[in-house]
Amino acid sequence: MSKVIAIANHKGGVGKTTTTMNLGASLAAAKRRTLLLDVDPQGNTTMGSGVDKNVLALSAYDVLMGNASLEEAIVQVEPSNYALLPSNSDLIGAEAGLLEELGRELRLRHALEPVRDDYDYVLIDCPPALGMLTVNALVAADAVMIPMQCEYYALEGLSVLLDTVEKIRAILNPRLHVHGLLRTMYDPRNNLSSEVSQQLVRHFGARVYSTVVPRNVRLAEAPSHGLPALLYDKNSSGALAYLAFAGEILRRDGVHLKAAPSHRAEGGG
């Protein structure tokens, strides 16, 4: 049974794309069949995976607008060993275009249904906004993962996101739940980071992952080389943190999936 996780926070710069790419690569390294869905018009997960967003034959826009199937638009990313639905700025048009469509909130869920069982994990990189693209991701997902930077404004606006999750669960997706909160860009030398980290644990308890992702130069550099940190510098603190995080996710989910030798051999694009 596959697990679909939306990685969301309407505050920008908290590590959504970094988490999507590096968790995806770490799960793939653990022999889990992994698919990343880039539904952010910035296309950072696409570019960070080494896929040129400016020359896409098909993208998330085509899938959401019904011009192509998800299977047709998926590309295989080597050597990261995960599959990817790429995106680019065309997706801005989907945000507006979907407003006039019936069942607009269900487009991504319906597109994913034919292929979701081909993967053990599907990770959805959401844009930093609570618009139609993020709503589509939350309706398609089983759970939402919330990356949070350990800074003064970490909790600002979190209640809005949690309220949105509850509304979608009540109306459109009863299985949706908060998978957990991930502390990112953590600097142990900074007293504020420690204070905010402790505050998150006090407020949310077991919903805060035990893994903490440090602020790490190699982690920040890796996307410019089209690689996750695991392949750019496997010994960096950032790469090791996401490997540990993948292990925590597998334990938390109680996953007993048969390790697959490889991804699906075929994919469009």
C-alpha cells in the first residue's frame, strides 16, 4: 500500500523542496519505489533533480489540466533513482484555470490513482501558498508533512495551515492527517533555535519528528548541481540527517514493504 505525503507550509524558505528531494533520494536508497510530484510553479524540485524545467515536453500543468496522464508526464531521475512529475511556470496558469473547472480540487488525486500503487512513497512538493495547487495536493495525500525553520516566526501562520488541513479532512479527504513536523535549518549554536525547537515539542509532542535537519552548506549547494545531498556529498551532515529521517519515516509508518530492486522501467517524457 503506497503512502502519499504532501510536504507543505505556506511560509516560504522553510525547506519544503530540500525535504522533498532529499527524503525522496533517501527513501529510494532504502529500496523504496519513490515518486516526487512537483506542483510548485517555481519548479525547484525539478531543477534540483537535474531536469531542465525550460524544455519539458509534458509537465504538472498538462496533467492537472487534463492534457496528459500522470504516467505520460513522469520522468525517471538518475542517479537519484526516483521518478518525477516535473513542473515549470506554466503551472501558474493551472491555478487560475482550475477555478472554472468542476471537481477542481480532485484533479491531482484522480491523476495519481492509476499509478500510485506502482510506488511505495509519493512525495508532493507544494508551493508556498494555500491556493488551488496546495489544495489539490492535500486532497490527493494521505498525510501532510510540515517543515519548519527554528526561528522566531516559526509558529506564525501554522494555525492557518492546520485549520486548512482540518477543513479538507472534513469535506474532501477524510484520511488526511498531519504526519509530523520537521525542524529544518537547525543551528545548535543559536539559542533561539534551541528555544523554538523546545517550543515546538511542547506544543505538538510526538507529532514533531525526532530527526532535526541542520543548517548545512553542502545541503544548500547540492540542488545547483542537480543532485540530492546524498549524491553530492554523502558524508555531509545534511545528507546524513535525511538518511536518518527516511529511517524514522519508515519506522513511524510501520512500513513492511518488500524492497523493490528498482523503479518502474518505463516512464513518459
